[in-house]
Amino acid sequence: MNVMDEKHEKTGNCKAPGSHNSHISHSEPPWPNTRPIIPPRGDYQTLLSFQKAEVIYDITFRFAHKHLSRGDRTVDQMIQSARSGKQNILEGSKAGLTSKESEIKLTNVGRASLEELLADYRDYLRVRDHAIWDKDSKEAQFVRRLGRKVPHTFELYREFVETRPPKVIANIAICLIHQANYLLDQQLCRLEKDFLEQGGLRERMFQARLAHRNQQHKK
């Protein structure tokens, strides 16, 4: 399945698309054959899922204020959903330093917020009798190609957001939300797999204490 496909299903394969790993450290443990109690984490800003969520927020903020009526409750709802998606990915990554459970929970909240935003964009198009791009349309394929560029920033889309009609901008946002949700599904799969294999902080602390005692007894 292509990383940018708009039809997303969870699979048993927890390997992230391509070579991207959401939490690869740039350093190795200072001692061999041991696992640190608090595993190293990558900067959340290097997460492709976060980069896409940030672009989605930037697009949504401009779209809602420019193309929705003043006083429409949907303006605040869409902006809050976009912000929640971005912030919970950020907070989940930071929480992962000490709590895998919190990281999974917050990442799930971010995923759910983006799903809510997706429904709002679809509603916008549907009630105005505008078409939602098919995933194999040339327009969706163009956004998919843009979606492969890293780092992923709003500047890739600024011209389209400022010059294209709202139905085009809404469709671009829909494509990006699908991309972000796919990456988050893979991220969650990896986090759940790591939790099952490595446990949480308390389990790692217990194993570390046990290993230390065993080492002391051997001396």
C-alpha cells in the first residue's frame, strides 16, 4: 500500500512506511548490552505525522476564517480539531519519555481529532454539492506527490491555499488528513508493539533493579 493512499486499513505490519522511524535516537547507550530505563526519543518536530498535522492546522486556520461565515460554530470546531490533532501528537511524543501508555493515548486522541476534522471538510463539500476527489484522480495524485516531500511545511501549499477556490482547498486538506491518519495508524501499531515487548516505565525500572541486584550478588 502506498504511504499516501487515501484508503486506510490497519494491518498487522507495524513497520512504518519507507525508512522513517518516529523515535530513532541519534545516540547509542553509553554501556553495551543494556536497555535504558527511559528510552531515547526523537524530537517531535522530526515526526512526519506531526509535520503533516501542522500543515493541516495552518490550512484549516486560513480556510475556516476565509471561507466560512463569521459566527458559524464550524469555524471554531474545525480549528480546534486541527489544533487538537497537532498538539496531541506533540504531547504524546513528549510523554513517551516516561509513559508509553500516555503516548499511545494522546496519539489516539490526535488521530480521533483529525478524523473529526475530516468529517467537517467532507460535510463542507457535500452540502454544497461539490465533488470529493477520488483517490486515483490526477488532483489527488498531485497532492500525494507533494506529500512525499520532506520536511513537510505549509509553504508547499501556500500558493494553492491563497489562489484556489475553497472546494479545491478542502479537497487538499482531505488528502493530507488521510496521509496523516495513515502515518498515525502505523505509529500507533509500532507503539503498541513496543509496549508489549518492552513494557512501561514501572516494568523497566523493576527489571533494572532486579538486574542490578543480580549483578551485586555475583560480586
